[in-house]
Amino acid sequence: MELTQNFVDPAYAEALDFFKKISPDQKGSQLLVKVKGKTVVDLAARVNPDSMTTVFSVSKALSALAIAKLVTDGKLDFEERVSSYWPEFAANGKAEITVRQMLSHQAGLIATDPQITVAMIHDDHAAATALAAQRPLWRPGSGFGYHGLTIGPLMSELCFRITGLTLQQFYDQEIRRPANADAYLGLPESLERRVTELDGDVVPPSAELAAKYPKSTAPQSGLASWGFGIVPFVALTNREGRAFGLPSAGGVASARGLAEAMQWAMGFGEAIPGVSRDVIEDMSQMQVYGYDLGLEQEHRSFGTIFQKSTPVIPFGSYRAIGHDGAAGALLYADPIGEIVFGYTVARFTYPGGFDREIQPIIDLIRKIATAN
Amino acid sequence: MELTQNFVDPAYAEALDFFKKISPDQKGSQLLVKVKGKTVVDLAARVNPDSMTTVFSVSKALSALAIAKLVTDGKLDFEERVSSYWPEFAANGKAEITVRQMLSHQAGLIATDPQITVAMIHDDHAAATALAAQRPLWRPGSGFGYHGLTIGPLMSELCFRITGLTLQQFYDQEIRRPANADAYLGLPESLERRVTELDGDVVPPSAELAAKYPKSTAPQSGLASWGFGIVPFVALTNREGRAFGLPSAGGVASARGLAEAMQWAMGFGEAIPGVSRDVIEDMSQMQVYGYDLGLEQEHRSFGTIFQKSTPVIPFGSYRAIGHDGAAGALLYADPIGEIVFGYTVARFTYPGGFDREIQPIIDLIRKIATAN
Amino acid sequence: MELTQNFVDPAYAEALDFFKKISPDQKGSQLLVKVKGKTVVDLAARVNPDSMTTVFSVSKALSALAIAKLVTDGKLDFEERVSSYWPEFAANGKAEITVRQMLSHQAGLIATDPQITVAMIHDDHAAATALAAQRPLWRPGSGFGYHGLTIGPLMSELCFRITGLTLQQFYDQEIRRPANADAYLGLPESLERRVTELDGDVVPPSAELAAKYPKSTAPQSGLASWGFGIVPFVALTNREGRAFGLPSAGGVASARGLAEAMQWAMGFGEAIPGVSRDVIEDMSQMQVYGYDLGLEQEHRSFGTIFQKSTPVIPFGSYRAIGHDGAAGALLYADPIGEIVFGYTVARFTYPGGFDREIQPIIDLIRKIATAN
């Protein structure tokens, strides 16, 4: 195993043992943990610690920091109606949907009919325009379902209506540059040389899943399978996908970059927080808990944009905020213990999501960080 | 097996094979499927294809078409409070309940205390009067539970307050006659000769279920068992039950009649829809999903009156609308594929509901109808 | 077995057989059942029938009677906002929370951060002051979770703001004294001689549970374990705990006392109800049903303060109101059958809760009481 052990604080030495056990056959993993603002674990296996890879839905945690900045600056109010910023959104029974509801997966806009195409997803406004015209797939407020792809265009259009910038532009200007972090929503061409592509063959969906995604654009089964629709994941991992940096799933980062962006925002230890602690605390409040109509899974929970730690994604205390990604990447911050945890993997299996292999490391960090 | 094979479109030939496998020991089955307005399957086994039988809760799908007509005509607004049409309904904390909530099983009126009798169910107003006076069994909006019997009197009184006609009268005038369909809510005496009674001995409830329904009128256990209360199903299947045509469970139809009523309303293919497509789309929006307090079952979901397709009743796409019946009958329409599916069985087992034996036919129809 | 058989109505003779089977190794049990106002079962094993013990969360049922009196007297309105009685409660996004929501475990105040101490719990206002300042742990209305300890200070402060009396004082004056019942929230020193302490060694939490409650005050895992926090149960069962009588968990009573307080309030048989029957009926309406975020358990349900009977706590009809306690004590009333049931145990195992050993007695009483 080709291991780059940059630093492991002796108090967290056991993390190295756990890290060595993570899938030795996968292309590469990076782990960067900070406690109270100081790096305590900085490891990489089979990959350069400064290389970057697509982190899929971990992008949502980066986007959430940009949204937090909008609220910190008084430009966005979570309790306001979306349509007050974006009038066209009021169509088809959506006039009363609040920003809070839209950003906690309650708006019933996990897809449109006919379904959104790759071309629309990789346009600054096309998918948002289609979503604004759509009737919610469920009565808003009656349930929630992961807006895996669509929360990206929704967040970006909201940002654009307020600032004149796409979410990628606003994030780059207000979060990534000040944080000086290798965590991009929209990767410049010049940095392509630092990209580690996902493991050769993206593992294709199983026969069962493939059956759910027929070539026809007509939704073939219930609500859930339709939500992930016809956008192939490879559209997010090619150069076009990296360049666009879809705010929901197209981010490219190293574990170091993820952790640095988050630490900059949270200001753990003696640092000055990049966004308001009050806003982050507000965003960490549980908005929904239960059966996710998009993922068809129980015990899912969201704050505002951020995932909440639950028995199926047990990454932290009740105050922890974070997001996992389709390939297993993870970024979270936990104010209890003042932990920041960034993890990337250069591999992709469907449906992916939370990577159980890092649970022992998560638990170890919490135990030690909160012990005194 | 005595099979009447009126027509099977060659593209759907496999449906015949599946149909032949359906319970050969049951009294009779009818199946009528239309795609894009054209009949593609028209089969009957051990029964005349034009005979009619009690379809139990499939009646709710017929009633739903009548309610859709009221909205199409601008006479009813789903977002309005029930009490604005029916002032007495405001009693006991129900002033704010909307028509939408009442018609999606959220109003907490699955029964009254003391319980509704057969005589009240078979009166145009008595059950509705009792329900209007009742305190909701749960805080409206805090959950939902199948109003198996009571949604009938509730719909009928709402219709009466608006039109001066019972739901049966309004349905007959506005849906059944224009559609020229053998699907009745209230069967004329003259058509009794075409009735196929349910299989001789109605299969009685199990000992366990019987224990739940003591002779005492006092509710003996939790909310759920009380909901179906003391109305024996035979009250719906005798001549009195057929004549009254309880809008929730007393309908009498052939599979042809069910499909013709639905096709007339939907206007698939080149036909003119009998009710507004916008209204149907609105009624197909998921209103509730989860644990049904009346059925004590997870993964139940309703639009407005109509059942939604879920893993426990997987009859169609996210846009499909329909209803199953206690004996296994089924009627649905799916705008994706433009499918109309009518099925009846002359058998009754408790608790009945969705008939798994027709799942292969449902899946086949969808696959072929949506293939191009 | 040392059994005190004060009275068993011949119609309920079988109850004696069941009672004899209850854990013969536990320190003591008392059972008092009334039907239509008359005692039908009065039993005690290994303990004096007039001795009293800590009944933990059964205290909430006693407190609920006091709250019912406040509403009966027109001093409290469940639909009013808490902040209209208690302005400081409006802090941190709680201005719109209604009394109803707070009293049905929906307010998201199962704990504060940092956590409430024993000293705060045993002060008339300190815990309430901390709770009033807290941000709700979930968006109020988005779910519910058992406020095992904290509903006590919340109820008491609400009572104090209205009456100038703590809930313990108001309960003693308005419920316990008129009912002349040995069921105390705050036990006078003079009655200490009648106390049966819980079985010698309070059974400690398992290793697994102990791991959830570290010495650190920092919440170590998700929302649920934090809710019960750092207050050891022994704080409720020592003299200080009995003297304070925390309205959520510090009550001290005999089974006779529990039943007498409840019968006085309900007025079954020919008695005059101590509180309005309308108010009790209103409080018995299901407010929430489903997954309890505090207990991490499905099929939990609350009316207003009172627990509802569900498959996991099957104590009565849909109209029954009651509460179980951590050690297994139980108090409920069921208007269907006019049953009052009081049960105590002088034992404590963690986490305790509903005692399955008395299920056969519960079922027997219902069957006979509702038979005619």
C-alpha cells in the first residue's frame, strides 16, 4: 500500500490503523481531520494528498456554506417565500413554498415531467426554469424526498436572483478564495492535471436498477426511481461536468480542501468564523426526519441543505452538519468537539452514499475530541 | 376453464397467458384494458363479460370522477373549507378542515362514537349528519387513515350541499350516462338480472379478526379496528346495498363498465376528456404518504380520493390514479402510457384489497404501452 | 408470597390469578381497578397497600389532571401560543409554538445545551428558564419526541405564569386534596414513613446505555440519548426528589391513590367529574403518532400530555388516556367501560416503561367492563 502519512497527532494514532484497513483495492483515499482548528490526521493512500476528485453530493455541503454566507450577509431569509426572490417559481401551486422548505427537500421538485436532460443540468438556468414551471410531485409540506440533482439548479437560481451570480461564482468568490481551499464548484482547466479520475470503469447500475431507468424518457415506476432520472453519473465526472461544477453533485476537491473550506466557515478553535455561527446553528436544526420519498429509505433527516446524523448516517452529534457523496466521500463539522472531517475516494459504486468503512475513524475522532 | 376471449391485441398476447393463471377456483373474473383509447385486452373467465358485480372500494374511483366534474365545473374548490359548503361540519373543531384534507383521508372521521349503523350508511344524510357532529379522532393534519366507509357519506353530503343531488345521482347524470358505462353507484332493479353475486359463502373474518369485532357496539381496541366498525360487508352486497350504491363501497360494475367510465373521463388517445385534465393532474398529486392509521399499514399513499401507486399497491407511474376494492377489483388510469385498466372478481376474502395475481398483467401492460 | 387481598369482585376473579404471577422476586406491587366508579380489584403483594413509591412518568398523568383543571376553569387555552402566557418562551424561534404543541412533545425541547442539571430540575424555575432560551432541537411541528424530564418544568412554569403557583402546588390544591388521594407531586416529610423505596440497588444502565451517558456533559451521540441527559434517576427517588415532586417524574403514590385521583377527575359511574369531560375528551384526541425522536421508537402516540394506547402500549380503547412510568407503574382511564386502572411497582430496571406482565389483567378488565 502506497501511503502518504503527512501527519497523525499521537492522540489519534489509532486512526492510522483504521485508515490502512480501508478497501485496499480502491484507487485512492484521502482523509483530513481537524479538531479545534488544528490538523490531527492528514493521510492519503494510493493517491497524492493534493490531488482532487469528484465528490458528488458532498458538493451540497460546499454549496450550503455559500447559502449560509447569503444569510449571514442579510441577503436571504430562510422563512421567506421562494417566489419573493424568484417570481416564476410561484407557478403551479408553489407560491407559498418557503426557502426553508425548498432547501430541506420538501418542495416536491425532485424531477420534472418530461425529465431534465444533461444539457439542462449543465446550463446556468435551463433546469431551474423547468423546475419553476413544475407542479410539485407531492403536496409541499406533506413529506420530503432527496432532491439529489435538482437542489443544485434550485440553489443556483435563488443565488442568481439575489446576487446576479451563479452559486458556483458566489461560492468561489465568497467561500473558496477566502478559505484558500482546494474544493471547487467549477474546476478551472488549469487544474485538470491535479484530477484523479474515478476508478476506471464506473461500476454500472445493477440489472434491477437498470430496469428502473429505461431508455424511454417516460417515468417507468414510482416517484423514487424517477427522481434520479436520466442523468448518467458520468456526466458529472467528465471534463464538462467538472468545469460546470453542478452545485448539487459536480464539485471537485481534495480531502484537505474540503476540510479547509469547512474550518474556514466554522472558525473552530481560535479562528474567526467565515459565516455566522448563528446561521450555521439555525441550518443545523432538524427540518425533516423519517421516510425519504426520493431515496425510499427510513431514518433520513435534513437540516437546511445539510444532512443530519441519524442511525443510517451516524457521523456526529445532534449539532453536526455535513453531507455524504455518491462515491463515499464525506464532509462534516461537529460543533461538539469542534471537529472537521474531510474524506474522499476515487471510486464509484452505485448507489454509493455513506461509506461504512470510515465509521471506526469517525467514532474514534469523536471519542477523543469530546473527552475533555 | 370457461373463457370468453373477446379481444386481445397481438402486442399484448402474453396478457392472456397471465389471465388464465388467475385463481381457477374463483367464481369469475373480468379484465378490460385500454391503451390510448383503444381496447387491447377484453377477457372474462367463468362469467359473462357483461355481467356486473359489487366492486367495493373501486366505487371510490367512480365517485372521484364525479368530484372531478364538480371541480371542472367550478362548483367545488379543493382548498376551500368543508364548512363553507356544509356549515354543520364545523362542529367539534372541524371548522378549518379543507375539502382537500377530507378527501385525502386526513380529517380523522373514520368512524363516529357511537358507531354508524347500516341503516345510517344506507340513508342519504344520516351518516353524514353523525360525522359532521363528531370530534376528529386525531388532530386533522397530524396523520391520515383510510376512511373506508365514511368517505362515501362525506363525499355525498358535500355534493348534495353544492348541487342538491346525492353523489349517486350526480355521478349517474354527469359521468355514467355520458360515458354510457356499466358502472353504477345505485343499481336499478331492472339490471339485477345481470348481477353476478359474490362467491356463495363470503369468506368470514378469521378468528383473530372476529375477536376485533365483538357484538358490543363499544370500540374494543385501538383506532384501526374501530374504523371498519360494525357494518358487515354483506350489507353492501345484498339488493339493498346495490340499490343504494354507497359511494365509498357499494358500486356495481363490469370490468368493461369501469374502463369505459374512466376512459371517458380521461380522454386518452384522440378522445375529448370528460373532466378537466388539469383537475385530474391536481387530484393525482400525492397528499399523504406513510403509516395509515385506519389500515395500520406502512407505505400507503393518497392523492385526492384516488390511491397512489406505492410498493404495497404498485399499479403504475407516479401519475397513475386508481383504487382497489376489498374483493380484489381494481380500476386505474395512468397518463404515462395512456392506460386504463378495469378488473373485477366475483369472490370475497377478508380483508381483500389489492390482488397480487394481476401484478404480472399490470407490469406487462405498462411495459408495452410505454415502450414507444 | 405475601399477598394482601383487600377485595376482588367475583366477576373479575381471574385478575387475582394473573396478579399472583407478576414477578414474584420484585419488592412489591399494588393494583387498584375501578369500574363505573366502584372498586373491583384491590390487591397488593409484598407491600402494604397504603404504602407509596416513586411512580416516575405516571406523574405526568397526575400533572395532566391539573392542566385539565386549568382549562376547565377557563385559565388556559390549548390553542394559544405559549409565549402569550410566558413571554420569554418566544426566544430563539419559539414565538408561534402553541400550548398544544408543547404539551404533546412537539416543541423540540427535550434538553438544553449545555444540559440541564439536577439542581436546575429541582428548582421551581431554573430548568424552565433554560428551556425558554433554547432553540428547538427540531423545527416545531416537524416531528415529536418524548420530553421525558423537561415537560415537567415546562408545565410548571406555564401554571405559575397563570396562577402564581407551581404545578405541584396547584395540583395539590385543586386535584389531590379534593380527591383525597395518596398521589403526591411533592411528598410532605410527615409521610416519608409510608414510603417504600425502590428495590435496593437501582438496576444500573447496561454497558451499552452507560456508554451513551459519558461523564462529559457534551452530548455524545444523536438526539435521542441526549434527551435523557445527565440527570440520574436516583435524583428522583431520594428524599430530595420526593420532596420536590418533579411534575414529569417525581410523583409518589400508592395504586389506590393513583386510581382515586383519576376517578375523582373522570367522575365515572354516578360521580361528578372533578374536571370537564369535554376537556378530557379534547386531551384524549391523538396529536401525534409515529416515530418518537426522543425514544427512538415507532408506534408512539400522544394526546395532550397523556399517552395514547398503541400496539407498543396497548392499555385501552381509542379514547383511553394514561401514562406509564419508568419502573413499570401505570395509570389510565378508559371512558369506554368507565375503567380506572392504577398500578405501582417498587422496583426499577432501566429503561423500564410499560410492564408487559400486567397486560393480561388490562385485557381482562376491558373485556368484562365492556361486555354489557
